[in-house]
Amino acid sequence: MSVSIGFPKEARFQFQLNGRHFRVGAAGVNTIERLIEIFDASSLAEKPTWLLARRDTIREIESLNCRSVLSLIADRTSDPKMRLLAVWLRGRCGGYIGTTILSRYTRSPSFQLRKETARALNRLSAWSVLAEVAESDSSERIRRIATPPLPKPHSRRLEDFSRNVQPIRVTLKPPPIWISPEVRPSEGKRPKSVLLIRQILEHIHALVTHQSIRSTNQENTN
């Protein structure tokens, strides 16, 4: 079955997203081919569980991680079902590329597209966009999807952190100090004597006094 993705399926094809330059590349072509496979399977599906048979293909798309290509398909395809699949898979790849494109579909008249867009943006942590959806969408289900989860209490987060951290044993005995055999303590420089330090300070004091007197004389002359 032929479906338009809105641009050439060529590795050398270049495009821009939010001012950044991208190229489809070999991984992008592979992503497009796998996506078309899923699209064709959806057209022939008779049961709601048809996606289970495509788990390996979905995982392959996720591993290819062509976020820019999926975003471009969502933006340029003229087929509503292809756009829906591209938005759904884009959300499963994480990151932030294409968030601006997906945010446009939060105002789509299609309930299904708005729902999948909200789920994708939730996975992309686009909370600023979802905050508006949570307040304005006509569907309670979509508003619930767009609502960010409440943060866990600090005690719970600390407990989860402690559970995943490997403790390190600490001994109360002070660790030995390692000194290189090349060090010769007796060959260090001796400290300056008290007399030498006094002479340096007196010299500095004399210089400051002389400069102060010179500045005063210049002011009186002027």
C-alpha cells in the first residue's frame, strides 16, 4: 500500500527543524521503511491487539532513534493515520527534537491525535505545552494525560535513592600518607629569617611614605 510521507525517502535528503539542519541518512530511511510496514499492517488489522505482532519493528524504530525524521513525517505527511503513528513513535524515542511540531496537534479536531500528542509530549516532558492542554482541552481524559505527576515526598525519593546506591565501607583508621622516595625533606628551602622579613617591610613602608610625600608636594605646587 502506498502512503505519502511528504518528502523523498532518500538518505541524502536534507531538511530543517527549528533552524537546525538534518539529513535523513541510512538510519532515517530504515525508520521510514519500518514505519510504512506498521502503517500497512494497521490497514489490514482486524483486532485491537494488532500492534503486539509488530513489537520487534517498534523496538527497531526506537533503537534507530531518528527523532528528526519522525518529527518531519508528523509535520509533512498528508495521511492522518501516518501522522498518528509518527507522533506516537516520536514520543517513544524521548528527547526534545520536534516538540514544537507535536505541540501544534494539541489543538487538532481529532480526539485520537490530541490524545496521542498529549502522551508523546508527556514522555518528552514538554510541561509548558501540556499545562495549557490540561486547562483547555475539552476531554477530561486528555486533560488527565496532560497533567504532570505529583512529585514524590522527599522521604520516598531518599528511600528510592538509597535502595539503588551501593554503600562504600569507610574505615575509622586514618589512611597512610604515601611519600615519594624522590622527596628529600632536608633539601627544601629554609624559611626567611625574622630580620629579613622586617627589612622587607621597612623598605615597603619607606617607599609608600616617599610616594605620599611626593604626591603632597605636587599638589601644593599646583
